[in-house]
Amino acid sequence: MNCYLRFRILLSLILLPMPSFAQPPAQDRRTSLNRGEWSAQTVSLFNTWGGLDSNPGRVLTLPSPDSKKIIQVRNERVDIVINGKTYRTKLGEKTNAELGWAPDSQHFFLTWTDGGDIGTWHTSLYSVPESGIKQIAGFERQIRSNFESRIRHLPIPKEYGRTLDRHFWLEAEYCDANIVGAQWLNGSQELLVSALVPNVGNCRYMSKFEVYRVAVPSGKILQRYQPREAYKQFDRQSLPRIADD
């Protein structure tokens, strides 16, 4: 491995993905109610901030906006109580999960990672009927496909155009995108979601991101925004940081 690649990997471990908010330390994270790592409009289920982190004794009660449905976290177990009946879920299997209730209490989105901060981040959508919760299959598929295709068709950056530096570009790779939920829009009919290149490893276009407005529950893309455009229209505390700001 050449010196340049060693530097890129070391730098990525220092920076790690770029949510817009640095989580402050809580007095007692077992019981504190903290926002998620990626969005100011979510709540962290476990108050964990890395793939190897754990929070024994975690206790959280998170009601829906209409107060008729309640997410309960006890250690790594996550239940939902609907009309007084408790249903066990598999949400406890999701690392670093953060949850955002829809204003109408009929859905919530869950942002989670399959491998800690250096894993791939996903956004799952769940409907919440009276019989429990149901995951909406393939909700992020269109976003991921669109963003990753666009990244692969971008021109080679000018700094890699010279013959001397071109091998750095050739040794890098296209990485799986991170898909992270931001905020509900148009009542509960739409969701704002960010798609970004991971800021880890040796990814091409590291930290580049775009923002999508999608329909609920289909995940159909309604509009795509560049970062600065999204900053003007939406809650920037629920969007990734722009790398050169």
C-alpha cells in the first residue's frame, strides 16, 4: 500500500461520516433522550455512536405524536405498545438506530448501519397498523440506485487528470452509498433523505452527497437537490455537513 493510500485511510478514520451534529455527552446515556447522529428530527434508540459501542441498561419510552403508540427500549430489546398490547420487534438488531415518527403516527423511518460508522447506512420505512409494525420493502432502492449511478457517471476530478496522479484515482473505488433519513415533509406524505459517499476507506468522491424528496410509502423520487439548495429549503441540522464549509 503506497503512502497516499495510507494517508487517505488514516484521514477517513479521523473524520468518519459527516453528520451535521456532534452528539454532546449525556449525564446518563442509559436514560437520556438524545437526537440521532444524522437528523435533528430523530431520537437515538440506544444512544450508541459506533459499531463496538454498547449501552447496557438503556431505557427509553418514545410515544408517537398521537400518543396511541409507544416505542419501548429495554437494553437491546425494542417493543411497540399499541392500544395497550405489546408487540416485540426486530429493531434491536439495528446498530446505532435513530427513529423519526411521522406526524400522523402511521409510519416511522429508521436510520441504521450494518457495520458501525464504517459500515453502510440505511433508511428503512415502517408502517404502524394496530397489529404491530410492518417494514416497507425496498423503500430506499430508488434513491440508492439513482445516486450510485450518477456518481459513476461523473467525470474524473481535475486533480487526478495529470498522468502523475492518475494512479491514485485508479486505485480508489466506487463505494456503496449511505442513505440517511432527514425529515418528514408535506405532513406525512413525503420524506427527505440524504444519499452520500462514505467518508471512510478509499472511496471515489468521498463525502459528496445529494438530497432526495421521496413519496411515502413508495419511495418514488419526487425531487433531487444539491447540498446548498437543500440547506436553503430544509433543516440543515438534519442534513450532512458540506465538506468544504
